[in-house]
Amino acid sequence: MRAKINKRSLVQTLSHLHSVVEKRNTIPILANVLIEAKDKKLMLAATDMEIAELQSISCEVLQEGAVTTPAHILYDIVRKLPDEAMIELESKEGKKLGIKSDKISFSLMCLPPNDFPDIHSGEYPEGFDIEATSLSRLIDKTLFSVSTEETRYYLNGIYLHSIKDDKQEVLRAVATDGHRLSRLSASLPNNVKNLEGVIIPRKTVTEIKKIIDNLEGKVKIQIAKNKIKFTIDNVIITSKLLDGAFPDYERVIPENNTKELIVDKLEFIAAVDRVSTLSSDRTRAIKFSLVKKNLEITAENPDQGSAKENINVHYDGDDLEIGFNSKYLIDIARQITGANIKFMLSDKLSPTLLLDEEDNLALYLLMPMHI
């Protein structure tokens, strides 16, 4: 194999692929990236057996062939080369890969390409196209709520399904860690009919987000019994789906929260951030005290002191005291696109809803804390 390619194209592709590869591998081939030169293109692939990514980039192919070489080391080498460098990749017998650019040269050990696993193949009976901007919105506004607790593995991803909402069917993404919940809906793409729920792993969603950020056009999604495939221009990402049943999230969304609180988003985020400086590092707890048009935000730390800030708000309900995790509050507040955040509250023990006045297809839920 022998090919020439510019550094900018190669480093961008490797920056995505190397993050698929786990730092530690008991199977040597999974530490490698597959490189195949063919038909004026360089095809690069990486996998951890749960997710696989394949990208193709244009290049000058001088001799067709394929090799595999350590992904993280190759990425480190390429990113440290001069920005305008032309890189020549060459492997004569498949045992070593030469990387040359002007007066710079490296040699990396290789493993046989035939040993590299393929998880892209198989039948995908369901499929539809979705606008990249729509998929990006669904991911951006739910990913932060995905659980990182491995014991509840079925919460370690985004739940995607179709559902009837206000007499029209929508595509919905939901994520929760048991403390907060994000529920986002979007127009149902063509060719979607009764999409049963699938749970897309956090790592897969994170990789998709990197690819589609600021991308125009469509993403093709194909679904099999236990796998999902995303095709985006010259990129294919295939992933296993999480087993298990996602909880019935609708049951925890309250319908009788009648106390409405409206706050200025930027003022609120700044106030919570300041006050939380004195909250406990472990609980991040702050307290709301609501009296008519005033919100008092306080934090108490027995070892360090206390903090208090008052902001003017719209609130006409009964006086209320309620505690929250300040980090979770700020995480949700930053997802709001409008100038204001609308809280719908009940009492100090019940879940609180946070709504975006400029996006009526977005809903966030936050559990209160005992203070």
C-alpha cells in the first residue's frame, strides 16, 4: 500500500476515529486503525466491538492495499506534523507502516488487516433520513442527562422512539439519570412508522455529535434488532444498542404543577453559579425561597460559610421553599434557547418542570433535594 494525503484531511479523520478506540485493549487488533487505499480514497476504520466508525477521504493512491496500525500513536504523529504537510503512507509487506513528510519519517508496527473485525455488515430492516440539524438538537439537549452509573446500564444512553403527542406523531429523544430528565421531540421524518424504542449508548451518541455539529444535510439511520447504523456523507457509524427496557418516563412527569415561576435565564445562571460557590462539594445543594416577585437563593456550608442572593422574578403562587442540586439546575438552564426559563412547581417534595418558551417541544424535569 502506498498513498499521499494532506495532513488536514488525515488529522481530522483520525481525531474522530482514535476516540472510538479504547486506551487499554486485551485484544491487540482493537488498538489499531484499519487503513485501506483504493479507488482514489483512503478508507479508515476503528472499533471497540460495541461501536465501529468508517470514514473515507480523497487521496492520491499510488498502490492499493491495506494495513492496520496503532490508532492513538498514528493520531499523535499526524497531529504533530506541520499544518500544510503532505504525508506519504507506505507499507511494502504489511508488517510496518512508513509515515513520511519532507525531512520527517516514522515507522509503525502493523497487524494483518484480515484480523480486523467487521460489525457494519448485516440486515437493517428499518430506516429513515433525518435532518442533521434536527438530530443535533435532539442529542445536544438530552446528552447531559444520560446516566453514568454502570449498574443501571439501560439509562446509559438516549432513548429514541416515535410517539403520538397532541394528536400528531413525533420523534422523541429521552434521557435520565434518575435525578433529572430531558425530553425532546421533533417532526417525524418520512418513512418512520411506529418506531419502537431503541437505547443508543452514550459513547455512540457522543461520536455522532462530533460528526454532525455544524453540518447541513441529512443523516441516514438504519435499525436492526440489536444494532443501529448512521450514514453521514463519507462517514458510517455502526453501534450495538443497549439491552433492557427504558423506564416509563411519562409516569414521572407531573401534570398538576400549578405554581409558575419565570426567571431571566442569564441572570438566573449567574446567581446560581455565584451562590453555589458556598454549597457543599458533595451535594451542590442550594435552596430557593419564593415570596411573590422575589426569589432568594441561598447556600450553607458548615465548614466554610454561607451565601445569599435575591433576584426579581415572576411568581404569584404561595410562598415556597425548595432545594435543588445547583449543577443540575445550571446544566438544564443552559439548554434553554429563550431569554426566560419557566418553572412549574408543586411543593418541596415533588418533581419540578422547566420549560423553554421558545421551544415547546422541549421539557426538562428536576427532582428536588431535602435541605
